[in-house]
Amino acid sequence: MVHRVTRRSILRVLGGGAVTAVAGVSLAACGGAATAALTGTTSASVTVAVAATSASPTSAVTSAAATVASTSSAAVATNGLALDFWNPATDTLGKAILAGLVDKFNAQNAGFTVKDSPVVSDNNYEKYTAAMAGGAPPDAMMTYDYTPLPVWAYGDALLSLDSYAAQEKIDKSDYFPIIWPMISLKGHLWGFMQEFDSGTLSWNTDLFAKNGLDPAKPPKTIAELDDMAAKLTQKDTGGAIAQLGMVPGSANGGSDTYWLAAFGGMYYDTLKAQFTITAPENIAALDWMAGSWKKVGGRAAIDAFNKLFTQKNDQNGFTQGKQGLAIIGEYNPIVYKKEFPNFNFSTGYLPVQTGVTYGTGIAGGGNVFVIPKNAPHPQQSVEFIKNMGGPAAVLEWNVKENNLPPVKSVALDPAFATQVPLMQTWLDMLKLSSTENHLVGPIAHPAVQQFGTLKGPILNNILDGKVGAREGLQQLEQQMQPVLAKYQ
């Protein structure tokens, strides 16, 4: 997992695509800052392919890598059956953890063995898809991104796990309510998740105190957020931003999807599997965001402030003591403590609009284990990925990578909380949504990339005040109609 701001953008994973010149908080599934782009193909039964990813990640928690054995898992079982497991874990920590998990499986399993086959991140999803389309897929695959799952599931490229669910004792009640519809699309189960990501509000306690705000009392409502952001924002004699409260949708200010959730909205209802683009809550949220941009001077002023910092390796306005509020991922606190020992911050729930449950949040995409439709040994492959998505393996990965477990028995276990003390806010949020869901999930639809491409310029126009949110979202809904018609 990459513990830095250059991870997979939440704008893409949760909101459906990157937004030009709008840098929301970046969250990625462990191990990669994948920026999956979906393209068409006519090969075999795969109707949509996934292309490309970013460079292999590194982790700030490098010391943990030394504690994980990385011995080879390519030994052949006595009966000669060895599964080929493709995965993108070429980063130091992720590779060590995954190799160790495969080795443990091999040591405990007498029927067959598994070969750990890391695939270099550059274009790895394209390689996965090409192998499936060409009729020679591996036995099992893992992604560092959620986006390919709906593409492959709707493209008839994966093995449905329905017939194995009973014998493998797969129970939807083991997962958080928002997670099950992420892996069970079109009424069929397609894989298992290893982790997922989310963000919460964080604030610089020193800046709070310096500006007359109580560090123990963060904003809980949108109105309180507006008030505190204004008190924290300062301009120099030339009118440029010298200190910032927070600008939603800008660097470290959370993507649009966060704020739609804070207003009770979402672009896509994951539980109901339908787009909700022009919902009134969405309109209210985006109009509020545009107002926030206008208050601080618009895009030019925001860009000028962000250029004061490198925006690399967490060197940004928030960590450098010049931004009072931010949206951060569950993987950030441990990095901040290590890289910026003098940076004092706290975390809490996302501020919400009146009427929205305090504790509402985002369930981002995550690492997923799947089996190609024509995998050579489906029964054994199911046994393997069920193990990798099971409590023991999920616990090990999430403790070492500081991610959120999709399995309730792990995430809600006090023993897990003691091992990841800086993630307590996130675990409290998950507890609130363990039975009655208050989390907005990703776009679990194969049109996710098309949606993001169409949304980008429209969202920019809304934030720049060139068009109102209602008009902009109506345009987006109209542009999406022919896209969605292809999947009906």
C-alpha cells in the first residue's frame, strides 16, 4: 500500500473518474496508485478491457517489510498441481506480505500449491484482460483497484462463485453491508475483498489553537465547517492565500464524492445498483462546493496556494502547517507520525448537512481476488481466494498495511483496534455502518470510466461558477443516457 497522497485518486475510484485540475484527496487500495482506464475490445467474451496503471508503489512503513518472510512460493505439490496466481504486488511491503500469505497457504494445504506471480504494474490490468480474452488466463488474480471488477463481471470475463458459496460457507452477513454489493454484482458473487479505503476529517490542532478554535471541538456540521474554514483562512497583503482552512474538492479537501455523501447524496447508489446523478442532495452539495471556491478567490487563488508546496510524499499545505483542515485516508496517520513528528493533528467524522447521520462516510474501492471464467482449476482456485479473503489473511494484510478490513469479524475485533491505534476514527465509523449502512460506495458499474470522463469538465465548470450544479448535473445525466443504454 502506498502511504502517500499520490495513491489512486478517490475522484476516480469513488466519484467515477479524475477531474481535470481538481485534486481531491487521493486514496488507493493497498499497494498501488492505479488509474484504471477502461477501453473496448471484441476479443473472446470480454467486452470491456481494463488498461493500465501507474508506477509501482512504495510504503512509508518499510520497517514492517523486514518482518515478513518473502520466500519463494513456487514449489510444486506432490501431486504436481500448482495454481498460477497473478497479482500486482511488486512494491516492497505488499510483495513481502502477499508472498508470506501464499507461503502460509502452501504450507497448510496438501492438495495443491500456489505460485506467486507478481505482474509489473505498468499495464497489468491490460495484461490480465488479454490473458482472459486469449483463452489462457491464470488460475486466480488480484487487483490493487476495485474498478476492474464491475468491468470484468459485466463483460462475462470472470467465474461466478455462486455454485461454490454454500460449500465454502460464504455468508454475506460476514461483510459490511456496503461491501457485499461491491463483490456481488448482477445478483452473482464474483470475488473477495482484502481491504478497502476511506477518509475522515483531520485538523491541525496547533493551527486551531493559534486561531482561537478549540482543538477538542472539530466541526460536525457543514455550517460549523464553513465558520471554522473562514477563521483559518488568511491572505497576505497582495490578496494571495497565505493560510487556508479547507477548500472541498481541492488538494487535501476531499473529492466531490465525500461532500455529496455529507449532504446525503451520491452519484451512484451501490446498494440499489443505480445512478442518481441529479438527486437534490447532489445539487446542494456541488453548489456549496462552488461557493467555497468562490469565497477564497477561485481556482487561480487555490492553485497559487497549492503551488507553495511540492504535493509529493505528503509535503502539502496540511502537513506543513498552512492548512487547518483536510480529508485524509486511513493509511495517512501512521505516515504523518513518522515523517512529520512535530505535526500535531486529530481525526474525526466528516461534517454533515443537517439531517444526515454524523458518521456518514465513504467506502472506497479496494484490493480484490477474482478467478477468470476459463481458469484451469476452478475448485482449487476458489479454495485459494477464499483463504486470501478470509479473516486470518485479511487481518495480517490490514494490520501491516493500515487498511480497513471488509470482514466485520476483523474490523470490529478489539484486538485489531489495538494493533492499529491511529485508525480508531475509521473503525468507529465502520461500527456505525455494520448493520445500518451509512457509507457511500464506489460506482459498481462498467460505465464508471465513461462517467468519470464525462463528469470531469462539467464538475470543473460547476466549481468555477460557469454553470450551476442543477444545470451541470442535468447535462451529465443526458450525456450518460446513451452510455447506460448499452448495458441494458
